[in-house]
Amino acid sequence: MKTELKNKRVEIFKKHAPGLEVSTEPGVLESHGCDWTRYRDPDAAAIVFPRSADEVQQLVRVAAEHRIPLVPSGGRTGLSAGAVAAGGEVVVSFDRMRKVVEFNAVDRTLTVEAGVVTQVIQEYAQRQGLYYPVSFASEGSSQVGGNIATNAGGIRVLRYGLTRDQVAGLKVVDGRGELLECNNALVKNASGYDLRHLFIGSEGTLGLVVEATLKLTEPPLPSRVMLMAVTGLDATMDIFRLFNSALVLTAFEFFCDRSMHHVRERNDLVAPMDAETPFYVLLEFENAAPGAEDLALECFEQCLEAGTAVDGVISQSETQAASLWRYREGIAEAVTPYTPYLYDLSVRISQVPAYLDALDKLVKKNYPSFEVVWLGHFGDGNLHMNILKPADMPVEAFEAACEQVNPGLFELTRQYAGSISAEHGIGMLKQPYHAYTRSEAEIERMRGIKAVFDPFNIMNPGKLLPS
């Protein structure tokens, strides 16, 4: 983007929104103009830091009048370049909007501004004797507005659902600068279209979330965590079926031996068990009912007899449970230095075994020289596959090599009626492949919806919808 145009955009905001905090410091442009994606360089004109919904309305109205594109920025933990400003856009950061607005003990809801960090919400709920179940590796830095924009999932979707299931109400500023109050945290509201759900998962392309009312729930029952060394991909689903039929599972995670290697190396962790196998399963189950732990051990014995597992360990304390979770939760951080090309795929749970077998064959054929790191939330049909960049390979060449495989891989996903993005959004990286998950008619309807809420196409343009 030409410097003159970026400077002009900055001057427009300073002139027409003089009270707005605007930064053009190189370090701030670099840090706030991108997310965890390593395949698009940031090139923002400026970063603006509104402190209230009124200031968000003001800046959007200025942007709409002067056709200045905006990119929302939360904790910047996304992996699809959904929060990357690569074309001289103005980034809207919610770092200054971190108020806890209201806790309602009767409704069991918590109203927060968009910049509140996920872990802060979890800790606030805990102090009230309640629980906020959305949980993932980046919860210490991700913000609720970004979670809503991407409909974030995480490790406890199996038991509690996605972010969508926790949102009781929203306040959103649309592309005209109008403040929309969606659902007002009502339990029952049969008054027409529920606009709240249009904004959840929209990646900031329809409007900017400024406030959310979230549902809180009862704290989880006592639980146990098991980490098992398993013999193959098919074995993981056999284990899931066995444990899911016998126990109340709150999580069922899968990862490969290379994931284990990188986590141990990064965090200097000891081996959790004697056996080493190609794959591992980490599961968590409620341990409130009498005999639940004994039942879990019986299931484990059946796995040993069937040859689907060869070793395992079960937690006996919260500290040990947290230690076992580190082997799964530390994977993303451990592989990030390798500039991974991430696939975030999903199919129906019943389709997982056949899909995995076909996907494994395709990957071995097309990525023979790259290191592949597998992990996933198998209990909800979600698979993450990270292709790690060789140290001596330029990023551009590596991305091009991965993109050559994408059509075949995504076509396979379409054949299984799956999604090319389970929980990380479409952003810029997957935008060209959106049609593998959505039909032409669906995409056209999405464009129509965007035109209604964002008639000037200033809300995170170039993301989500195919060009």
C-alpha cells in the first residue's frame, strides 16, 4: 500500500475523530497488524484504540464515509490470517475495552466488553462459584470478541459446545456505524431473526462486537484425566466408542508421536509413560458417580486386551491432571517456531475413521519430505494437521508447496461432507477454498447478508468470502 494513501487515512481519523487514540508507531503496527499466521506480512495504516462503544461507532462512521477498510484485532491468536491488515487497512484494537460490565447471579450471565481476555472470564466465573467452559491453549491472551468472531471451539466442545452456545446477547456496531443490540440475553425470544448468530463466526466481516453477555454454568463435576499410548488411527475411534458409551466424557483429544516429541523438547518434560507409540489419546471423564474410575480402568484393560492401547496413566490429583494436559495443550506453542501450515478439518464423528484413513494416505503421498504433526478433538470430529516448514526452505516456497496439495485435500474433505475450517475460521488463507465447504448458492447468500450489514465493504474486506 502506498505511503501517501496510508497517511491520508490516518489524517482523516485525526481530523474527524480527534479524541480517538491512533498509533502509527512501527512496533505497534507490527504487533497489532497481524495474528499468529506467518504467511501474510502486516501493512496497516494505523492502529486505533477505542475505549467505548460510542468511540467504535464514531470511527466506523468516519471509515464508512471515507471508505476506509477496517480490520478488527483482539488477542491476535488466530491461525487463518483473519486479523491480518495486509493492504493498508486501519486496525481496530479492543485492548482498551476490557471492562466487566455486569454479573447477574439470577440469570447466571456475565456481560463484558469485547477486549476481555478469555482467562479473565473463566477466573471471574470461578469466583462466583460458576464456570465458563470455553477453553483452549491461547485462553491467556485471546479476547472474547475474537472468540465470538471465529466461534472458537477448544478442548471441551464435546461436553459444553462452542462459543456460540455460550452467547446470550451481543452488542455490535455494523458497517454503517449503527449499534445493534441482539437478543438482550433473553432465554426465549420468538420475535424474528436472531441476528446474534449471524455475527458469531462472521470474522468481523459484518460488524464489530463491542459487548457480549455470556452464559455461565455449574462448575464441572470432579474428573479424571487419562493419557494412553495407542497403536493406530483406527484404534483411537475404537477407544472413543468404548469410553463414550461407558462414561461421561468432557474431552477426548488425539495427537501423534511427533507432537509428543516437540512438546517434551520445548518444555523439557519427561516421558509420561514407558511405552512409545505412533499416537496418543488424552481423555477426561466425570468422576462423580460411584465406581466411575473403576469403570474407566476396566475400559482401559479392554483396550489392552484388544491391542488398541499398550500403556496409560490416570491422574490422581488436580496437579497431575494439569501435568497430563500439558502434553496436549503445549503442542501449538511447541510447533509455532516451525512456521506450520495448519489444516483445521472436520467431518461427522461417524465419518472420522474412513476419512482419517483416506487423509493419511493422501498426506503420505503428497508430503513425503515434510514433517507432519497430527492432533485433534476427535470427540467432535475435528482434526488439526500441521505441516512443518523445513528450516532451510523459504516461507513463500513452502506455502506454494502446501497450496499445490490443497485442492486434492479439500476435495477429499468435500466428499466426506466435511468442513475445511472447524474452529479457526476462513480468514485470508482459506478464502480461495471456501467453495469446498459452501455451495455457490450459500456463498451468494452470504454476500447478500454482508451487503446489508456492511454496504460500503469496510468490515474486514478480503476475508472469509471468496473474491
